[in-house]
Amino acid sequence: MLEKLARGCYRRRRRVLAIWIVAFIGMIIIGRVGAGEYSANFNVPGSESKAAQDLLKERFPERSGDQIFVVFKADRNVADAGTRQKVEAVLADLGKYEHVVGTVSPYGPQGASQISRDGTIAFGTLQLDVQGPDFKIDEGKKMIAAVKAASGSGVQFELSGQAIAGAEQVQGGGAEGLGILVAMVILLISFGSVVAMGLPILTAVMGIGIGLAILELLANVFNVASFSPIVAAMIGIGVGIDYALFIVTRYRAALAEGHDPESATINAISTAGRAVIFAGTTVVISVMGILLMGLPFLQGVAYGPAAAVLVAMLASVTLLPAMLGFAGNAIDKLRIPFVGRNQKHHRAGFWFRWSRQIQRRPWPAAIIGAVAIILLSIPVFSLRLGFPGDASQPESKTSRRSYDLLTQGFGPGFAAPLILAVNVPSGSADAVGKLETRLRTESGVAAVIPAQFNTARNAAVITLFPTTDGQSVETERLVHRLRDSVVPSTITGTGLKVDVGGPNAGFIDGSAAISSRLPLFIAVVCFLSFILLMSVFRSVLVALKAAIMNLLSIAAAYGVLVAVAQWGWAKSLFGIHSTGPIANFIPMMMFAILFGLSMDYEVFLLSRIREEYVSTGDNGLAVADGLAATARVITAAAAIMIMVFLSFVATPELIIKQIGLGLAAAILIDATLIRMVLVPATMELLGARNWWLPKWLDKALPEVRFEAPHQVPAEKQPAAG
């Protein structure tokens, strides 16, 4: 099928290129016109935070949404008449925005707890009837602009809350361009030709443009967080360029062997293209497996990368053969001096000598590589899941400045309130007051705002401010203590039903849900990859070793991420402003993506080793030849992937920094310690046992091959007739 597809796209290249251009332009237009609103529902089905929201939505809808904090600092004291007039005018103006159903002023009946002791800092609240992620981004940006314009004359206004954080998130832009620029430089060094460099870039740009348009349309139906497009762009650029790199490399090799451009194209698509389909499908399956977790806020995280990889795969096996048809024998034209020169036979190169050196001393190499991986993995035992708060944002954002003012005036916990939703049976209203009193005496509680009842007085809301911020372990412990002992012991016999919720409690519930389901997810992905690898390489030990080494490289990447983001090692080097937990979905997403991406290198390296072993029967020589023949392209592909991921670390969003850093670390470890040290060392130690497969299992497994079909170079083919 791939041969027919490659031949058809090659011979009808003008039509194929036209279809892709029309699809690219058309999808971008459709995506812009029909784009849904980016959002994210962080509630966990069945959790206590979700129960709290459901109760309020049913009985107290005007308090079912999130809040926006309007924090201000007054040089002349909050009580100053001019300051008060200005603040009330700002609150009145902000109260007119859509979805704002109420305002609470620090000058009102409940205002005493909203003014700092020194009287210079205070805050008002805007009550929304929607969750923060569902608040329109444009409305949030208008609010930010309004308070910026109102600041001055001794009064500084700042905003915070989930709605504001969403409005301030960077949607992408510069990082994508930087990633492509870096990839162009690496491709030029690798190929030495502008034409050869341009083909992977073209397919990647086409693929990511269409992939992002698909994601924009999906936002109409699913929960797609505002950071999902930049994650999709990151993955799409990396895999799009890498997939095309593998195919173009195989095409150039076929030309060098004497094939004409058409047969070289068919050869490349039938071998490297098949590996691309296999690896890309693995990525898509792994990422889409995230949906099995049943958490709505992970939908965008799954669909974004899946759409980007699917389009990249399609471009690699349709658009790229067409472009190879245009390039033909001119693939190496427009050469860059002194780079990408034709390489000698792989046995005369550095990597063959390196492999032989490893094979002469396999035990020391294996031990050194394993120790290095273990040392890098040690921090993973300190991994703590959470969600980046305002404290992690740069000072250029109003959310961060609001956090700083709240912390200065009231303490860090005022930026992370907990919302207690109370189901109040008839005649139990007095018990709510007793609960308030008990909460005020609990350690870790900074302040409690008196309960607000709905009109029917069958539901109430109590707002509680911890003494520690939302990312603190102490705050998480407080939530569990309230739920497990404090609240139940206080309301026993009263008829009240109390659920502890709010955005911060929702993040805690999300982290707990992911932590409990992550081991099963990892086990399923590992098992499926083990079966797939056995089908490809017809070996139990090769597949088992590959799965174990994938786990090791990912564990080491987790360790690097923890050391930098949680422990703060070299954090300034990556533009991280403060330490904190790892965003709760990142380990799962990293695992799903990296297991598929590592399959690229696994298939590319081991399929060549397998091919050499079948040909010679010499395991040691097959490993050395396979490594030497593929190391250059694997190194180039890994370098591209690493630099693309690191380019996204330059974005101001901590979540994107963590994703980019984690993925870059994993690819670096995988392409160096794993592929270039542990693989040749362990395969040398195992010897012929590498290719052991019981006969009954050989018959049961489906067979997947990546070997090139038998083709005779054009000049050696017999003449027609």
C-alpha cells in the first residue's frame, strides 16, 4: 500500500502539492472562523470539589462560579476619601462585565477582613457565574487593561483569579518560529544542502498549520486548555521535521546506491516511511490513551498532540514523496560550504569505532550508563504533583503582582481561598455558625469570611483563607484535614452536608486522581509497546530491553524536571522564577509522548541491526554496523527535537517550560546514554540471545517489517523487450 501511495504521489506531484496548499490555506481560514473558545474544566468527576460546585450550581447559582480578586495598594491609606472614591468607581465598572453577578467591596459590611492591618492594601471581589477557565479571554484582557488605566495617583490596581490567569497565558508565536529556525540550522549542518533542508521544514510547517486548525475546531466540542496549542506546536514541529528527516536521509542513501529518483522515493517511503507510520501511530495511541483517565481537563492535552502527529504522518508519506519528485537528483543542490560533506563508509567513521570500543568492555559501559541513569532518576522520588499558581508567574503579569500584594498585606493563603459549600436542611442554619467558629480555631487557617446563604436558606457558602499558598504541602494537608476530620466531627448530628471545594481544592483532587491512575496507564502503555516491539523485531529480549530502557530514560527525565522545577537547581537558567510542584498532567503526557517518540530511534536503530544480523548472523558486527549506519541521523534527529523543545522553555508560561524541559531532557538521555551506550553494551552481553523468540509466540504475533523491498537500481535493470 505504501509503495502504491508513494508512486502515486510522486507521479502526480503537482496535484498532491496543490491539494496540500489548498488544505493548508483552507484549514487555517476555517480554523480562524470556526475556532472555539479555549478553556479547561479542571473538575474531577466524583471528587468533593466537583460535588461542591454541583451543589452551588443547583441551589446557589450566583455563587457557583469563580472569583476575581481586585487588589489595590494606596499610598494615602485605604480609608482616604479620594482612594475610596477611585476604588468604588473601578469596582462598579468591572461589575458591568459579562458573567460578573456581584461585587464585594472592602468598604462594605464584610470589608474589615479585606483590609490589611496597616491600612495600605485591600481587595474587593468580583463574583462570576461561570468557572474561571470558561470566562472569555477577551473579557479578561479588557479587565486587565481597565485596571492598568485606572492605576496611578497613588493607587495601584492588580487582578488575579483563574479567569485572569487564563487571559494572561501566552498563546504561542515566537517559540514556534525559534524552534523552526534552530531546526533549519541543524538540518543545514546535517545535509549541507538548502534543498534537502527545506523539505522537512516545508512538511512540518504544513502539518502544524493544519494540526492547529483542527485543534481550534475541536475546542468547540471538547475542553481545550489555552496552553494546548503551544504544546501541539511543540510536538508537531519536532515530529514533523524528524519524520521527514528519516525519509529524506533514506532517499539520499538510495540515490547514492544508484536508484533513480522514483525508485529511491518508493524505497524511502516503503522503509523509513513505514517506520514513521509505526512510530507515529504509537504516539497517537499513547496520547489518546490519556482520555481513558476520564478527566475532562486532559482532553486538549490528548487531542492537540494527536492531531499534530497525525497530520505530520500524513504529510510525510504524501506531501514529501511529491516534493522529492520535484527535487529529484537536485536534492543536494545549493550546497553550504564545509558542511554536510559526503561521508565515508560507516565502518570508517567514529560511531563504528565507538561501538567496537563499547563491545570490547561491555560490562563497564553498561554499569557506567546504568549508574548515570539511576543518579538522574533519584529526584523522581520527590516528585510532587500540583498546578502552578500566581507565585510562579513573572512579575510582568498582573496575577503575580496581585499575589505579591495579597501576600504582603494578608499572607500567601489569600491568593488560594477554599470554598465550603454547605447543604443546609430546614432548621439547621445555626449549625453553620458553629462550623464557622470551629474553622477559625483550626491551625493553618488565616481567616474565614462569614457564611452567605441563598434566598431559600437551604445552601450556604463559607470562604476560608489558608495561611500558606496554593502550591504548599501544608495547604494540601489542610484540605485533607478539613475533609477527613475537622468538618465531619463538627457537623455530626446537625444534618449539614459540607463539601470543601474551590479552584485550589480542585487542583488537589486532580493531582490525586492522576497519581492514583498513572501506574495503570504506564503499565498498559508498556505492555502494548512490548507487544508491538516483539512483532517488529521477532525477539522477546530486545522488546523487553527496549521497554525497560524507555522507562529508565523517562524516569531520568522526570528526575531532571524535579531537580530544576521543584528543587530549584539552575532554575534561573531556564527562566523559572520560583519553585513549586510539577503540573499534574505533565508526567502522564510526557510518558505518552516519549514512549512514542523513543520508538522512532528504537525502530530506526534496531531495524538496521536486525537487518545486518539476518544478513551476517554475527550479532556483534550487526550491532556495530547498525549503530554506525544510523548514529548520524539519530543524532541529528535528536538534536532537532531537543532544540525545538528547549526553544519553548523561553516562553513565560511555567507549564510550557516544564513540558519543554522534560521532553528535551528525555530525548537527550535517550539518544546518548540509552542508544549509544546501554543498547550496544547490553546487546553485546546478550549475544545471540537477543533474537530469541519461542516458536509458539512467533506464530501468534503479527509480523511488521521495515526492510526495503528488493529493488534493482535503474542502470542495472534489464532493457525492455
